[in-house]
Amino acid sequence: MATKASSEGKHSFASIVLVIVIFGSLAVLAFVPVEVFQTLRMREQRQIVDWLGAETDQWIMDRIMDTLSWVNAEAGQIMEQAANSGNKKIDLWLLDRIHAAAIWSHVVFYRLGMIIMWMAFALPCLMAAFSDGYFQRQIAKASFTSQSPRLHKGGVDLAMLVGACLVAWIFAPIFVSTLVAPVAIGVMSFAWWVWMANLQKRL
């Protein structure tokens, strides 16, 4: 029963996050001005260049260049089709929204590129936390100490929260420091450790 309830809770949490992302994205595309996305894109790149150098920015751009080229090509085709509705006001609004969507896509993919860059640091941290939690559990299995279901669930909930925050950061049309990535890695590593160290002994 507990497993079933936990599974249902995970599905409902994922559904809520998905609904928020979908409807939030539609609202952003409908109302956020193009200038906001342009400023955001410049600030994201400037931050990386100031902190990690132009080479890091170029490395990220190399990872996502093909995707950005595809986005630009698709946006150009959609703009050509949207400009033929016959209503000037609607045409201008559609062109503005398509332009905004294209630049927002650049921001999203640039942030995904940053996550790829941070994976070189994230994987060792996550594996170290997972391994240490595993051996802590093995020690507990050979002793009289008890595992904590509450801490185990807390680790799962914390990992889900970090994942949801990362998704929100990827799509958020606001500037957020790139420090969110290493902080998320640290918190996620701790969550994995708590989850594994408190896994039930009989499993």
C-alpha cells in the first residue's frame, strides 16, 4: 500500500510540474516582450564569459549550434506563413511572438548547454554520494541500527524538488545566477545520499 501511494504521489507531482510548465510557457509566449528575452540571453552569456571565460561560452555554443540553427530556420518559415493572414495587427503580433519564441528557445538551449557542462562535475559528486550512502546502508545492515523511513522519503522528496527547480530554471524568463547549477548538484548529491543510506535493509 505504501509503495502504491508513493508511486501515485510521484505521478501526481510529475503531472503538476508538467501542467505548470505547459501553461506557464503559453503565458510567457503570449505576454512577455521580445526585449525581455533579448536582455536575458545577453546577460546569460555575459555571466558565463565573466566567470568562466569566453572559451566556456564557445564550448556551450558549439554543443547547441546545430539546434539553434534549426530553431532559426523553423522560425523563419513560420514567420513567412504567419505574415499572410491579411490582418496587419494580427500579423505583427504573430511575428513578434514567433521572434520571442525563437529567442526564448536560444535561452532554454543555452541553459541546457550549461547543464551539460556541469555534468562533468555532477556525475562524480552524485556517484560519490550514492556509493557512500550504499556503504552506510551496508554497515547499518550488519549492526543493530535502524533505517529511517522518514529520512528515506525526505531524500526522495528533496531530489524531486531539486529536479522541479531545475526544470523551472531552464524555462524561467528571468535571469538566475548560474550558481543554481552547482548548488543543485550539491543538494541532489545530499538527497541521493540520504535516500540510499536509509533504504530499507531487506531490499
